[in-house]
Amino acid sequence: MSRELMQQNIEKAQCEIDSKKSVVKNGKMRQHYHFMPQTGWLNDPNGLIYFKGKYHFFFQHNPYHGFWGSMHWGHAVSDDMLHWEYLPLALAPSEIYDNDPRGGCFSGSALEHDGKLFLMFTGTTNEGKGFEQTQCIAYSEDGIHFEKYERNPVLTAPEGIPTDLFRDPKVWKHEDTYYMVCGASRGNKGQALLYRSKDMFHWTFFNVLAESRGEWGYMWECPDFYPMGDKYVLTFSPMGAGEHTSVYLVGDFDYETGKFNCHVTGEIDWGFDYYAPQSFLAPDGRRILVAWANGWEWMPLWKDWGPTYKEGWCGSFNIPREVRMMGDGTLQFLPIAEVETIRENRKHKDELVVTEKETELTAGDGVCFELKLNIDLEKTDADKLELVLRCGEGKKTACLLDFKNAEMSVDRNEADGWSRGISRSVMYLKGKKELDVHILSDQSSLEIFTDQYQNNHSNNIFAGDAQNQLKIRAYGGRVVIRKFESYGLKECFK
Ligand code: DQQ
């Protein structure tokens, strides 16, 4: 019976999607090469996996409205993480443990086991005692149609952890044991709890992998844990940690004791729109990281989720990134190389000297484009470089690289009459001879990567097609750009 109920709920949602998807497709604000829903709301990436020859992305989804509510898992497959085929929804609320309208099937992960695809998710319900979050399982033979495990939930909140702050299981297998890291809160401090299991159905608490001492907030959402070389990386999105939306810790992990000794910390992205990242392994061994390009109302600089709900959708993923580790244990986050396959219309210059006079550049159609600069810091004597992006009709987004103070900022206060805020970060310029800048612009987003992909700003802006100019100028001297390259980027949304 319960299997049928989920199926009915999926079919109902599917009809809704089919009836509205052409409106979204014809919308003016929809993305062109970033992953987004066919209709409705999308937030966290879930269950990312390469399974039976395809990339599978699942996502937190409300198929009914461009606002959060009643969480389903959407599902799509791809060969390149850019062109997607949407599949039937994978999970819909249907059970006593996941059927609250302000709950549903919350975030989680995927694992292949015995040729089947297993999803581990958080069921969120409210039986009158407040929200209760428990960890649950669903599985599929074909990777398309899922069935919830009849003995769900497989894990409930331990003593001392509020039942509404225990969620987002990330599972993996090491040797003959399964492990799971779960986000939690204890005594108002965020925690990543580590569990282990011999069969994925019976779990025992192993250790607290890491916890906030106050600096990283009161609750950790969407933790992830994976090896890189001989180190381990823990990432999470802290609630109540100011402007820090996605944090990474690098350290040593011991499977005997379950102890993680972290000695490097960093920020994945400084922008307003980068949250709940989850990683997975591509078949060629790359560690790929995908996040939700938006944020929550409790964030200090949050304004709202943007105007796209008017076109029947809300939410996209940031461009998938490859994670690499530097010699000092810090991490780099590079847009996936697959982006090169959708490039067109290359423009390049081997040397470009930027003065205080504003110069216009060209990049694709000025809306969907990629820009790469390599700044020669030794020949540059200016204090600052300004890149004026998506400019036109009196609007613009300004990216300022302040060499003197080693600071970077992205100002979207004049971007579109809707967005606001200035995202800021430091740059690591000491002893550097050059500075790289890489920009990806899509219809409603700007992602700016600098400092060897260690200093990144992802911001949504809702700029119209007439905002297609790109300008550059220096302040207090000249900036020498050793290499300038730009491309248009082709349409990928089906
Ligand atoms: N979004 C999900 C939760 C998660 C939060 C609910 C993070 O599972 O903690 O949609 O954005």
C-alpha cells in the first residue's frame, strides 16, 4: 500500500510538472547551462552519483510552486553534467515519518550496493510533538523507480540532540563497513556525527567527527566527508555562523578510532549564493562538488530567493566544481573541464593594458559567457581593477580587485533593481607574480573565481538580455593582463 501511495504522489506531481514546464522553458530568467528544475522549487543537491554509465543528480524539490515546501526528490541524468534528461521524481512524501507539508523527504545521499541504487534521506514529520527528523532508506534496481524500505526509519536522533536538528546523511563504504555522517546540534553547537554499519540498515554511533565551539554556528547542515590523497576533507553548511555558508576542514582521519584531527580550515565560496554542497567521485577519479545557488532567510545578508517564481521556478545549482588540494592542504574549486565543450566564439588577446579609461570587452553574447584573465602583478602598478559585468540600461554588477589591500568584492546593489549586497573576501597576493580571474556568466548568475580557484564568489543577479556589456578599468595606474580569453557558452537546458 505504502509503495502505491508514493507512486500516486509522484504521478500527481509529474502531471503538475508536465502542465507547466513549457512556461519555465520560455521564461526570460531561466538558466542556460546551469542545472535547474523543469518547474517549481529546487534547493540542495542530493544523492549525487555516477551509476551505470550516467551522472545522476537528485535534488530537493517542490514540484508545485516556486517556493520551498513538501520536499520531494527530483531526478535527472547526464553524460556531461551540463545537458540533462529529467526522470520521474525519485521520492515523494508518503509515510508517517515524512509526510508533513512543512517536512517531506529531506536531503541525503546515494550509494551503489549489489548493483542497486540506495538513497539515504531524512524523513521529516510532525505528529504534534514538533518536527522529528529520522534517517531513512529507499532503493531501486533500475536507478529510476524507488521504493522506501519498509522498516524505515533506520536511525533516530540520539539522546541530547533535538529531533528537529538531526539530518542530511552522507553515506560511504570503506573496506567492509558502511559509514554515515549526519548534521546535528548539541547544546546549541553544530556537530557532524559519525555512524557505522555492517549492512546499511543497522547503525551504531561511532564518534563526533567535528563540532563547533561557537565559531561555526549552532547547527551543521549537509555534512560531507571524503578522502583526498592521504588527508580527509569535511565540509558542511553552518547555521548561525554569519557570512560563512560553506566551510571545509582538512585533517587526518583514523578508521580505528573514528577521530578526525583537523588542521586546515577554509571557505568554499564567499558569495551570497552557494549552500549545501555535496560531492561525489566521477569515474575518472575527480572529486566533483555541487551546491545550491541560493540561501536561507536566516542568513545575515539574505534578501529573498529572487523573482524567478514569477516564471514558475526557483533555484539552480552552481556550476559543478572539481576539488583539488594544494601542497599546504588548502583546497581549490575549479569549474568542471566539461564547460570547455560548450564554448563557442573564442576571443583572445595576448596582452591587454588596462588604464583608467574604461574599455569595453566582448564575451559571447554578453549574457552567457566565460572570461579568463591572467594579470601580470609585476608589471601592474594600479591599486585596483574593476570589472563591470552584465552592464546596460543603467545597471551593472561590479567586481573590484583591490591589489593594495588584497581584497576582492562583488557589488550587486545596482545589478537588476532586485538583488542587493556586496560579497567580500581577501586575496592571497603576497609573493605572487600573477593573478588569475575566471568568470562564468549565465542568464541569472555570476560566478567569479580568483587566486587559483581558492577565492570564489557566486552571486545570483536577475539581469535582462539588454544587460550585455562588459567593461574594464584600472584605478591609480595600469593593469597588465598577460592573457585575455572569452567565449560564448551554448544553450544546454532542454
Ligand atoms: N535543506 C533540506 C535539509 C537541509 C537543508 C531541506 C539545507 O535537509 O538541512 O530542504 O539547505
